[in-house]
Amino acid sequence: MRLRSLLYVPAHSERFIAKAHERGADAIILDLEDAVPEAEKTAARDTLAATIASVTRNGAVAFVRINAGPRQRDDALAAARAGAYGLFIPKARDPAALEALAGTLRAEEAKFNRAPAPFVAMIEDPAALLDARAIARVQRVMALSFGAEDFTAVTGGTPTPQVLRHPKLMVHYAAKAEGKLSLGLLQSIADYADLETLASAAREAKAHGFDGATCIHPSAVSILNDGFAPSQSEQDWATRVLAAAETSDAAFTLDGRMVDAPVVARARRILEG
């Protein structure tokens, strides 16, 4: 699945929901957590079916970011009943807890004859960071994402690119070690107003192998779509590599550089993605 851009939309905001399908995002994340006041969380959960139908009209998939704590179970069940493709799980810390949540959903999903809803596990504290590979190993986890603001709040740090780079790369490598998607930029998504810097951050994240990123403002969607998509020159290069590989059963030289099996695999990924 291509997930270059994932746009957060507050699940209680009719104004933002009404236009979400026009934004061009690969996915919409309906947020029941931080973006929704406590007094409105239950109502936002109860209207998920209509909300999901609205935001997916142009082909985007819908995730729901559920709450941690006492609301988690009911949020997850409501999202599954409403037809959410998957769930963002904030403050994911314990692989066993994720397995338990998957077990809770399994019976409900069977009732509705729907596919299992995959999880995006959000790594938001130091303990979760150190256990990120075990979290990625949970079968239902399809991707890892790093919660920069929560993480630095817990650690007492400041969410600058320099501070975030190392832990974000740790989470990225944990995801890739288990063959899962990695979502994020090497900076906080709260820094959305500087579009030139955002474009540079998307290119940098793509160069590291990140698959896409979340965003909190519609202006970021097209930048992420472009930043995580193969450029025309990359596609041309990959086409030439694969064409040359068809006539060679070993390493060969192209444009003065050696091409071997890992390079051919990278070319294939570019054209498939």
C-alpha cells in the first residue's frame, strides 16, 4: 500500500471533515485523541461511520487514531465497526498489550466479515523506543511512527531536528528490521508552515528509506506526495538498470558504476512504488 501522505483530521470537526476528501492525501487519520476535547470524544466516536464514508470518497484510506487508556478498547471497536482501514495506536509500549487489543478486535471483525484492521504503533516514550523492534514484530502492526512532541515532553528535550534525528532513525530501523512500513520525517510535524523546509525534510526521509509521513495541515499533502514519490530521473535510471539486468546474470557496469543484486533490487522498488 502506498502511504506517502497521511493527513490528520479532528474527528469532531465537521468543517475539516467536509473537505478532507479533496486534499489528495493517500490516507486520512481521523483523530479521536489529542485534537478532540474530552467533552466531545464520545460523540466523535459515535459518528465514525458517517465520517469515514465522507473522508474516503476520493479513494483515500481511513485510519482512526484512538485514545490510550480507558477509552482505547471502545474506540478501537467503534473504528472497526465503522469501517476504518486501520488504527493509529498512541503511546504503544507493550507488544502483549497490542496482541490483546488485536484479540479483542478479532471477534468483532468476524461479526462484520471484515479484514483485520492493521495497526500503526506510535512510539512516544523512551521505554517504547528501546522496545520498538519487539513492537514492530507484532503481526498486526503494519508500521511504526514516532511521536516527537510526546517523546520530548517525557524526556525533557526540545523537538528540534537535531534532537529528533537519532530516536527517529532508531524507530525507522526497528520497523525495517521487521519488514514493516516506517512513517515520519526527521523533524516534528508541528513545523508545517515552512514549506521549503518541509519539502527538504521529505526528500531526506525518503533518502533514508522512510515510506511516507503524517501531516497536520492540508498544505503539506502535495509536498509529501511529491517528496516520497520517485522522481522522473530515478524512474528513468531504474528502467535502464532493469533493462540492462535482463541481459546479464552477474554484476555489470552502467554509467561508470557497478550494478549488482542490491542495486537491481533498489531499481525494482523504485518502479513498483
